[in-house]
Amino acid sequence: MADPGKTANFGYRKVPFAERQARVNEVFDSVARRYDLMNDLISLGSHRLVKRFTLQLSGLRPGHAVLDLAGGTGDMAMRLAPLTGPDGKVVLADINADMLRIARDRIIDRGLASSIDIVQLNGEQLPFAENSFDCVCIAYGLRNITDQPEALAAMNRVLKPGGRVLVLEFSRVNHPVLRGAYDAWSALWPAVGKLVTGDSSSYRYLVESIRVHPDQETLLAMLGEAGFEQCRYHNVIDGVCAIHVGYKPATTSLTRSPFRS
């Protein structure tokens, strides 16, 4: 049982640890219908290129099994399916039922229903056997998981030895001029959200959750603590996003060699 006094970040606010996930679910219940449109608007379309780069780092081949964790409306899963082919497996997993309903419809419309399994779950408690997946990918979802160390450890458990984890997430911009411009643009997202979805508070949470999320080096250390080795990250757009990569040890001997690129 969770400590009743334990708290977690919900944007800039502290909320009871046990209540945070329900609050995050309310955010995505509100924005699910216009989620993909808003992604295009607030990223100016750049999220597509970032996801393409992430796929290049996946190392996936036909026949591989991949878990798309916190996969939302299925955008990443539908990009992963062609890499694993008809003999592979893509599992799209998310905690939010509204997002998964939209994902299911999109996947059927694209003719990919036979290639992608859909599972509703909590990212901290993965109901899969050990050594099930060649790759676990989580794109813009780690911020929304309450117990991130627990989720990273679960990802490690379900990976096959030598399998890799990919964590694509907003991060810390390096150059101060770009950081200022990015902060100014992201401050407008609640107003854009109000116009497009009728909801500004959910996008205020988005902005705040980005700003309190662990930076590149902190997340790198978290991957090592979760049991991953050869951990590294790639900054994208000078750190607006970062793609962290780590590997489950191929043997029981754990050697950690974190580095950045």
C-alpha cells in the first residue's frame, strides 16, 4: 500500500501519489478526440520527423516483438508494424480507454488490425512474461506515469536479454536563446488547446509536466538504476526532445557504460 503522505508532481502542483494517475487520465479523456491534431499544431509537424528518427534507432527487424507503451492513439504502433512484418508482433498498450478506442479505429482503417494487439494497462505493472519483447518503446509517455522508476524496471523485465528500450520524451533545451523561444511558444499551448479542444487546463498540465520532467542526464541515470546498460541519449532540436536508448544485459553480468551523443 502506498504511503498516504506520499505525493507526486502533477504539473507544478503536488498531489497525493495514489491520485495522480486518475488526474492524468482525466487530462487524456478530455483531449483524446483532438489529440493527434494538437500534436501537429504544437510541434509544427516536427513530431513526425522525431518519431522517424526514433524508429531508426529501434534496430527492429521482421519477426521481432515490440511493446509500444503509453502508445495512445496508435501513431507510433502503426509506424512500428511495417518494421516487424507479418511474422512479428506489435503490442500497443495504454492506460486510457478513450485513447485506445481511437487507436483501434485508426488501426482498422489502416488495415493493420492483424498486426497490432491492443492492451489496456498501467505502465508500472506490465502483465507480460519476462523476456517477451525485442524492444520496448515509449514515446512522450513517461512523463505521464506516476512511478517512473517502477515502470522502467518493468520494461527491463519484459525485454529479452540484449533487447533495447527507447524513451522519446521532451527534455531540456541546451541553447539559452532557443530555450527562451521554446518556452515562449509552449506558453501559448493552453490557448491553442482552448481554441481546438475547448480545454486549456489539460495543455497547461502538458507544459508544466514537460518543465518538471527529469533532464537528459537524470533520465540517463534512471535507466542505469533500472538495470539497463550501454545507455545513451540523442538530443533532437538541441534538446527540445531527447531519445534515450538502453539495453537489457545479454548475461547476468551487468556492465553500465552511460554516454551521450
